[in-house]
Amino acid sequence: MKKYLLLILPLWLFAEAAAPKPTVTQLFSVQTVIVKNITTSHSKKNYGFVVADETKISDVTPRFGGYVVKLYADKIYKFVKKGEPLALVYSPEVYKAKEDYLNSYYYTKNKTSKSMLRSARLNLSLLDVNAAEIDATLKNKKVSEFTTLYAPSSGYIFEKNIVNGTAFNAKSKLFEIVDISTVWIETQVFEDDLKWLKNANNFEVHFKTTDKVYKTKNKLFYPQLNPKEATLTMRLRLQNKSNTLFPGMYANVISKDKIRKYLTLPQSAVIRKDGKYYVFVVGEFEGEYEPKEVQAKPLNNTTYIISGLNAGDEVVNNALFMMDSDAQINGLF
């Protein structure tokens, strides 16, 4: 809809005229919009990035020292499966423990008490020697001088701190394996949005690298505020069975709460001045508009939730800069 001014005299000529309400007479054509009740969800778009799920990270940290004889997982970011051999190592400590285990077997073979044998086996288990390797010692009646390190979980090798021939100590971190079948999305949200985001139950995550829209309801707010930006970190969990999402990728996150009925106006119809929100309501006469203070909150990136008006009210939707300038000149607000 368009409104055209019928009067052509400057507004200041009428400054002394008595009027029940201050109005702005606009010298340009303006567009108007109707205040509407809509049924939708409160939504917000934020930016985030992919991080590894900490519950899916495994460190390979032997409980013994030794030397790398052969490295199977020889490349960074190589994908390994759970139980796959990573490295063949020699450990004097493990070798002695295997000998003790085999000797205990022979010593207790014809004895009723097997406590010495159980103790020797427990010692190997506490050194985190693979159970199949322990069993092979008795089955073959032979002590192997080598021990194999196996992948504790499936995933990509994000850290590799050894090469062939490396000597390592007990508690040394040799590999870090990251399973990305599930990942986290961390996004910064403003403190003002926290109240409605706590009730948000649907999240859509978009990436540039794929047209697939990822949906989740699993969220967590970190209990720490960034004082410089007044933001909190919201974390979402996504299923990533195809391993197409990698840590560091950027994402667009759209948050939605429950569907409700809202009284709305487009953001272009609302002016903010001195911390307050105003609209220009169509006046009684053609070309006449009344500035009115309202309460406004963002519903999404283009729409405000409004209170202080009624559904069906008609307000100015464009030329807000000209309206604001004219109103300030004439001291209307």
C-alpha cells in the first residue's frame, strides 16, 4: 500500500496548532504494512564450527617402556579400525613378565594352588598386554620377545609421536585416535538469547561442503561467559556416520523453539532510538503518521515480536530514516 501527502505546506507552520497527538506529515510516498499474528517458531541464526567429541578421543599410552620394531600406523590422519595393530614393539619389562607367566605355568602345572599363575597373568593384564597375546604364550609354550599395540577404537590418527626405531617410556602418548562418527558443533550465542534458547528444541546445521541439512535436539550450554563479547558457548551433537564432517569446519546454526503465536512486524518497520523502539502508525488523515513506542524482540533475522499494538494496525514499513529525521526536527520524540 502507498500513502501520498495531500498537504504541501511545511510542518513547522503548524507547530502552534493544537492537536491531540503529535504526528509526522511526510512529504514523500511511503509504504505501509499490517501488524500480523503469525504462528511460527522463534528462530535465530548463528555461526559455529565442528570440534571433536571428547568422549570419542582415545590415547594410546603404553604402561611400559620399550622400542618400536615395526610401525603399522605410519601416517598421520590414517583411518584405523578398533583392534587393528598399530605398532610392534619390544619391551624388556613385558618380555620378563611373559617369562614369569610361562614359568609359573610349569611350576604350578601339577600343583593344586594356581595363585602364582593367576598373579603372573594379572601382572601382564595390568601392563595392558592384549589377552590374545597372553593366551598365545601358554598355547605355544613359547615367549615372544615382541608385543603388539592395538587400536582401542576406530577413528583417525590425529597425533603420531613415534617412527620406526623410536624408544618410548611408560606413560608416553604414542597416538591419539579420534572417532568422528559423532561430532560437536560449538557456536557463540548472546546472553540475551539464553532465555529462549533454553527452550529451543530443534536445531538445523548447514555446511558449505554439503547440501545435507543436519538436525539435532541435543544441546548443552557451557557454564562460562565470555566477558569481552557477552557470549556463551552452545554445543550441539551431530551424527556423522559417513565421516563427511571434520573438526574445524564452519557451520550455520539455525535454532528454533516451540511453535507459538506471535504479533509481528518486519524489522524495517521499527526504529530504535535511545534504547527504545518506535513505529509510525497511520494517522486519521491521509499522509499523517503517529510515532508510537512499542516493545520489540527479534523473532528471527528479519522479524520483530511486537507488543503495544494490535493485529490489523497499519504502520509505515519504509522511509524510516526520513520519518525519524522529520520527527526529530519537530521534536515529536
